[in-house]
Amino acid sequence: MKATILYASMTGNDEEIANILISDFNQSGVATELKEIDEADVKDFDASDICIIVTYTYDDGDIPEEALDLYDDLDHYDLSNKIFGVCGSGDTCYGDFCMAVDKFEKRLLTTGAQKGADSVKIELYPEEEDKEKLMQFVQSIVNSAQTMLDKLQHN
Ligand SMILES: Cc1cc2nc3c(=O)[nH]c(=O)nc-3n(C[C@H](O)[C@H](O)[C@H](O)COP(=O)(O)O)c2cc1C
């Protein structure tokens, strides 16, 4: 089983979230690949069972500029037989808290990939309680991916 994590981070909060996810996936025996979103291509997801986006939110609930190409390319891209998950950091001082997370979730639903866990939204830097949520997020995704792979094997 393999997970690819694509992340956008300006001041490091989402990079830290991505690193926590890597550690959690590795603990579950899942191989991981990590890439910054501006160096990533939608094809990076092709060889993975698990597709993860980690993103901050900018301006009025916008997707970061460096994530826009990937966001566009994901539109109806075929990611069937894959599991996805989205998480990210935001700031509740802004009206549209972590809206980029919601936007990516919606976009990934157009790809045929199956949502493996509820999206996780984190206030700025991930604290202990957030780490717990991220661990549950990864567990749920790994379980969903295992179920999907078992089904595919039996078909
Ligand atoms: C100009 C600006 C606009 C922002 N707009 C939003 C927003 O609309 N919603 C939100 O939840 N956070 C917003 N944020 C907060 C960032 O998403 C937050 O600081 C996040 O932790 C940054 O993640 P990073 O450290 O990975 O870059 C904004 C930050 C800046 C500087």
C-alpha cells in the first residue's frame, strides 16, 4: 500500500502536518511519498492507493496560488480505485476557516476516488489534540484502503 502526500505551506504549519501524516502512515506500514504542491503533478497520484492533500487557505477562503494548477488538473481526473483524504491549517480569525480544505475535498469527489476519512482542519500549528485527530484520520484512511484493495482482489 502506498500514500502520496502533496502539500502547500507558506509558513510551515502544513509542512508539519504533512510530516506528522508521514510518520503515522509509516507506523501503519504504509509507504509514503511527499511532494510540495508546486512541484507536483496530478500524475503523482497514479501509482498510489492513497491520495492526500494538505493545504493552507489564503485570502478570502482561497486555494493557495501554487496549488491552483493541481486543483484545475484534478477536475474529473480518473482516480477511481483510490482513497483520498484532505487536511490543512487555517486561522479562525478569517471568515472562511480552512475553506481550501473543503474546496479540495469537493474537487477530489469528481475523480471517482473514495473519501477515506472526514477532512481535518487545524488552527495554525498542530498541537497534541490535533496529532490525535491526524492519527485517527490516517487510521480511517488505511482501513478504507485495505477494504478497497481486498475487494479489488476478489473481483
Ligand atoms: C493574507 C492571508 C489570508 C488568509 N486567509 C485565510 C482564510 O481565508 N481562511 C483561513 O482559514 N486562514 C487564512 N489564513 C491563515 C493561514 O491559512 C494560516 O496561517 C495557515 O496556518 C498557514 O499555513 P502554513 O504555515 O502551512 O503556510 C490567511 C493568512 C494570510 C497571511
